[in-house]
Amino acid sequence: MNLSYFISKRISQGKQSGFSSTIHTIAIVSIGIGLGAAIVSFLIMNGFQETVKNRIYSFNGQLLITKFSTDNSVEEVPFDINFDVFTKSKDLPYVDHMQEFAHKAGLVKTNDEILGVVLKGVGKSFDTAAFKTNMVDGRFIHFPDSGYSNEVVLSRVIASKLKVKTGDQVTLHFFQNPPRFRRLKVTGIYETNLSEYFDGKIVIGDIRLIQRLNDWADSIAGGIEIYLKPGANADDAQLQLETLLETDMKKNFDKDVESIAAKYSQVFEWLNLLDRQVAILLVIILFVISVNMISIILILVMERTQMIGMLKALGASGGLIRSIFVYNGINLLIKGLLLGNLLGIGFCYLQDTFKIIKLNPEDYYMSFVPISWHWDVVLMLNLLTFVMVTLVLLLPTAIVFRITPIKAIRFD
């Protein structure tokens, strides 16, 4: 057995009470609380980011194809979607799904209320599975084989303002010449808590209704939403799609590929800001843990000064004695890591299961603190803490080289 490890083990097992035991406990608890806080912070941050992104993607996909326009109208410039990128989307390795859409501004009216809205028309290709997480009541609209659906899905915000529920009828009036209106049935209520972008204005209906109102052919739409496969890079996919569109200059030179991250840049910049804030928190946590370990190891060295002098008198090298305290520090570190994982993962499990901490959805886009389980992040935090603190242990243990045997043996 390694001599320095053997002595370190005997020291750790020697005193289970008193000052030395208190110092050991402080070291373990400080590491545990620090690591636990880091785990909770990162898993909550990932939860926030994924929850908000998934809600945005469930409405739009990761990329959009629209026609170039300088108009700021909510209604897109229509185009024929029968081109290769759309019709042969299954051949694109990074694309999971494509779906057509169109927007049309209007007024929704009930017997007592009236509200300005935007009708988002979608078709049979709409990914109802991705949108299902947003449904809080009723069902999504049904698409008939012919004609168009007389059903719509409202947000909880709009339904509350209009004082309607699933099964009620609403009338949509559209701004065009001549003005038109349609009597539609509310079949479902959705909620994303992104009121500024969706819940406050978007009503979901059949795109064929918009095509009929605008006198479009069945192949005409306002744009195409693109869902990427898991792990696909949105920037790379955007460049490849732009290249594919440019190969057919006659039909597609006026098409624009836009990322949802760019369209809703304020939200994504806020999410990126969370990354920086949590990274700063991690640096602070590691700094505090490191300072605590330096102080604790210095105290342990001072407490064992006479032992150091005796070992040097017996011929032990400074490196061997230093290893004793490094092993002792690593022992405390491992116990602290175990405690930190217990605290961090335990708290996240309770929050994920029982939703203990609630949030105001108007401010945070969700009603409770979300947890996203990324075990690679937990492992990374454990490894980073272990490596950083182990390296830090080399600083206070260097003092053993300056201790002389005679002074150390006389030290009291």
C-alpha cells in the first residue's frame, strides 16, 4: 500500500470528534452545498431554455421559408409551395418535417365582445404531436377531405377575453374588399404563456379557409415551417436550404430562409443570457470552495506540524508528506461530492415530481420551475469540481517543504 495514502487514511480514521472532526465536516458541507447549487442551477437553466424553445418551435419549427418582402404586414406574400425543397423534404437528411402555413388578420366577435386577432392557417401536414403539449382543453381542429374546416383553436388568453369555451361559436371578420366573415366553432384551447408572440393574438384554423378567402389555389401558402431532426444544427441546415433554393433561380430566387432564433431574437438572447449568468455562478461557487479548501488544509497542516517534523526526522521527503495531506483533501472532496449530488439531484427530483416552486407565467413563460435532466452536465460539474479542487490542494500543502524537523517537533 502507498505509504502516504496509508498515513492519510489513519489520520482520517483517528479523530472522530473535536476540532479536527469539525474542520472535516465544514469541508464536506461546503463542497456539498456548492456542488448541489451548481447542479440545481444548470438543470433549472436547461429546463428554462428547453421549455421556452420547445414552445416556440411547436408553433413554428426551427426554420421558415417565406417570400422576400419589405412589407411589415402579418400576412405573408403568397407563393406556390410545389417546389423540390418542399415536395422532396423527406430526402433531406437534416429535416424531420415540413408544413405549410399562412396568416390573415381579422376581428373575432361574440355576442358581447370583439377582439383583433391573426388567424394562422395550417393544413393536414401540421405536426399536431408537437403542438399537443400546448393544448389545455378540447381537441385540435379536424381537417375534412374536401372544403375547409369550420373549427378553430383559441388561446386561453383570447378565450378568456371573449368569454368563450370549447364548443362555443365565434365569428371572424376579415379585412378585405369586399369584407367577409365566417362563423366558426371553438374546438380547443391552447396555452404557451408566450402572450406577446402567440397567445395574445393567434387563432389557429384551416389554411384552406384562408386560401378560399384570398382566392388562392390549393398549392399557394404564405410560408413553410421546417422542423429539424434531433441534433441537427439550425445554422448548417439554413445554409444548405439556401443553397438548394438558389439552384433553381427561376422559381426560388425570391425565397428567404429565416431561423426562428433570429425572428424571436429577444427571447433567445434572454436564454443566452442565462448561460452567462449560470457560468458566472459556477465560477463563484468554485472560487468559494477552493478558498475554503485552502483554509481547511492549512489548518490541518498546522494541526499536524509535530507529525510532519517527526516524519522528516525519520527521513520522509517533503513530497511524501505533501501527498498525505493531498490524499486527505481528496478524501474530503469525494465525500463532499457525494453530499452535493445527493442535495442537488434530490432537490431537482422533488421539484420535477411535485412542482414545489411556482412561477408567474406572465413573467417567466411557465407556471413552475422546470427541470431538464442532463446527466452529462451533472458528470461535467463533478469532474470540474474534482479537478479544480485537487489542483488547488497543491497550494496549501506546499507549506510542508518549509517546515524544519526541530521546530516542528517543538511546535505546540
